[in-house]
Amino acid sequence: QVQLVESGGGLVQPGGSLSVSCAASVSIFAFNAMGWYRQAPGKERELVATISRTGNTKYEDSVKGRFTISRDNAKNTVYLQMNSLKPEDTAVYYCNARGELTTGMDYWGKGTLVTVSS
């Protein structure tokens, strides 16, 4: 059973920085891509950033230049470094493992809350 466990969420002031992590119970190299999604209150879940097996990254327009996704294959962990945070970044952030190579299945973590407020 694949498990993804997010950590590092919390309260941060506007303009501040925060890093969230996603630890997988299996090798993250077994997936086509790893990603971070977020869901703000009353809104649909949206893609924030993805990183492929080869390290290619993609970002949602509103976070480009502020957020950085990275991966440590040896630790089976994916990170999201968030800088210059804005109140509109407030959301539950979910880790996603997309396209397991043998089954094609996707997996989700339970999420970690990031609140940007003064």
C-alpha cells in the first residue's frame, strides 16, 4: 500500500516562506511524476507544481517564481519551497504520486494546511 505523508504546514505571515514535505512509503521513482495540489476553502483542488522522474518541473502561473518543487529520490521525499507567500496561497496542500509505472494508479496524501495571515 502506497502512503504519502505531508508535513511542514502551518501559519506564516504574508511575504514569508514555508517548506512542505511529502514522504512516500515506496520509491518515488516508481511514478511518472510527483506533484503538489492545493484546495482553498470553497474552491476546487488545483495543481500547484509537478516534477517528473527526470526532474522536469511545471508550475501553476500564480506560483511561478515563488514556489520551487524538488525531489530527493534517495529519501523518497518531495518538497515544495514556498516564498513570498500571499493570503491567497492559504489552502490545504496535497501530495500526489501520478502514474505508478506498473499499475498506472495515482495516490494522494491527506494534506497539510498552510495559512498565510498576519
